[in-house]
Amino acid sequence: MKKVWCLLMTLVLLVLSTAALAEDADVQAIKDRGVLRVGVKNAVVGFGYQDMLTGEYSGMEIDIANKLAEELGVDVEFTTVTAATRTELLDSGDIDCVLATFTITAARKENWDFTTPYYTDYVTVLVEDASGIKTLADLVGKKVGVSSGSTSARAVVEAMIDAGLIDGADFDRDTFDPATWTTGVSFQQYDDYPTISTALSAGEVDAFSVDKSILAIYKTEGRSFIDAQFAPQEYGVATKKGSGFSAYVEEKITEWLADGTIAGFMAANGVE
Ligand code: GLU
């Protein structure tokens, strides 16, 4: 009995030390390289925004990335990502983490590691005032522009079903595809947000939906948000599944949420 106990303890210790080693190896690799490579947005004011003249990035996600690099004792290198490219770049190893308004979902958690959320946003819808669209109900029968690889279309459909505006009989959260959904509302998917904004002006789509933080820059004269915001979007830092760096980032994010560091970054960037 004693022997079995000893063997068991040795096994537990072995597993624990292997996990610790994995963390060290992945974190060490970044330290050895001397650069933390981070995927960020370039047009989300307050989160990830790039000044086109200077090339400088700013926002709370940039501040978090800079602080991570500072903790690691390395430089930081930013790569602009979109909702569609951020996961490819993480998978290929071109970037170490994503800090790009990346919503944590159950399905995404199966493929990537996410930290505790550092911010919660909501989805809403931007329209041209001339369209007369003011509420979710007005979206019935309309075409909405969304980004590929985003949560937006599903959020719109769920909100419309919840409001009793469309029939949810065909809706399945896991298999939902914006490209084929036509019950009560339809979607046009685009690779980036400026293209959706242009499509909205051109009347190619009736509305533009995504998180409020992302939509802000496109809310120009003559455009308004509809009178609804829905589908809480919890943003987390994403890393490769099972990477030792995931545990490192999680520890830092929880520490900076608790000690007010992240609240400070929000305030400094005008994020509420
Ligand atoms: N935050 C949403 C998502 O992760 C909107 C897309 C985006 O971040 O660009 O799907």
C-alpha cells in the first residue's frame, strides 16, 4: 500500500513539474527572442488604434500589451489583425497573443486559451438616419453587414428571436452560419470594417452590426445606433491552446484587474 502511495505521489510531482516546465519553456522562448508579438486592432478608439501618420498604436489593449512586455523584460511588436485574421496568426505562431476586442465564447475556448475578461462590451447596430431604421423590429427583412469571423450576426439573430421578432425554430447556436441565414434578416460578410462602412453608405447593406466600441469610429454625421444593445461581449487575451504563456498572462490579467491597473488603462484611454 505504501509503495502504491509513493508511486502515486511521484507521478503527481512529475505531472506538476512538467506543467511548470512547459510554462517556463514558452515564457522563456519569448524572453530569449527579446520581443513579445501581439495582434491588435488599428481602428478601435480606446482599445487598439493606430495613428496613420506616426504609425503609433494607442488604447487600453496596447497599454496591457506594453505592460506584459515590460514584465517579461522584452520589446513589443504589434501586428494589426482583423476578426478574420487574428486566429490564423495565433495558430501559425506569427504572434504570441491577441489583444483585439476578442470575445470569449465557449466554441472559441475549445481552440484557444482565453484569460479572465478585462472588459465587457455589447453588440449594437449602426444605420443611416435616412433609412428610417430605429429599432430591432425595423431590421426585419433587412440585410446587415458583419465581419467574417465575428460573433455579430449570431448576436443579432438571437436578439431578434428573444424579442419575438423572428422565428427561432431553425436556429442552432452551434451550427449558425451568417452566410445561409435568411429567416427574417440576412447578412453580408466582409473582411474588414471600413468596407462595411462603405457598403452602408452605398446602400449595399441596410445596417452595420458589431460591438459598440468598434462601431464608434463609423458613427459619422447622419448615422445613428438603433435603440438596442445586446449580447454582452467579454474581451479576453487569447493565446495558443495549452501554451505555457497562457498561464503567465492569466496571472498578470487577474493581478491587474485586482490592483486597479486595468481600470487605470481604461480611464487613461477614455473607456467606460
Ligand atoms: N468582438 C467580436 C468578436 O470577437 C466582434 C468582432 C471583432 O472583434 O472584430 O467576434
